[in-house]
Amino acid sequence: MTTGRTVGQTEFIETIMPISPWVDSAEITSPDGQHTARIQEASEVGMGAPTSGELRLDGGPVYDSCNPSMVWSDDSKYFAVPQWTNERKQRLLVVRISPREHRYAPNIFRVLELHSFEDGVIRGVDSPVYLPGDVVVDIRELNWT
């Protein structure tokens, strides 16, 4: 994903790399700078496998079994993170910041690497190392109340 900003006559393009599903910690701030999400000291779900840890969103609940490959929506109203199931598969947890509530995307995934969350659409890759497949989830299909 790239973002751009203009200062005077110069346009700067910044490349934002996705967070690897194999890292043991990550902290990201929402685009508006108002919220922070962090996973610290995540551990491998199996030898050499991606990691799992506690997700802490500032001022909100703790979500267990989350993977650090997470993204904020471009408007800072939503947050998406892979969450491990008991069967060592992943589901996509989407949290609405206000009012605080969450939904799950209907699909089950092997290993998610999330890349972007723009205009209500989450994009990423399922199984980035072995037989990768594109992931596209429109959060308007998650039946928000």
C-alpha cells in the first residue's frame, strides 16, 4: 500500500509494508492518531508457525489469540486483525471503534497477511508463503446493527 502527501510543490509517496504474521509484537496507531492497537510477546502457534497473542485496543477490551498482521481502516473507525481458532485456522475479526462492537468475516483462513483497509474494503493474502490467495472483505457485508 502507498500513501501520498504534498508539501509545497513536492509530492511524497510513502510505502507502508504489511505486518508479517510471523512477528512477535506490533503496535500501530490509527490514521487520525487517536487510537493504538498492540500485540506484545506473541508466541508461535507451532514450531516455525505464525504467532498468536493478546490484542489490546486502547480503552477497550482485550482480544485473545490474535495475530500481529493487523490494519486500521483509512477513516480510523474500524480495525481488522486475524484471530486464531481452536483448530489452528484463522478468522478475520473486525472491530468498530464507536460504538465498540465486533463482527467476524464469514470465511476461515489458513494464515492471513493483511495489507490495506480502504473505503470499507480489507485486502490481504491468505497463506502468503504456500499457495497464496487474494483476500477481499467488504465490511458492509458483515451486518452491522
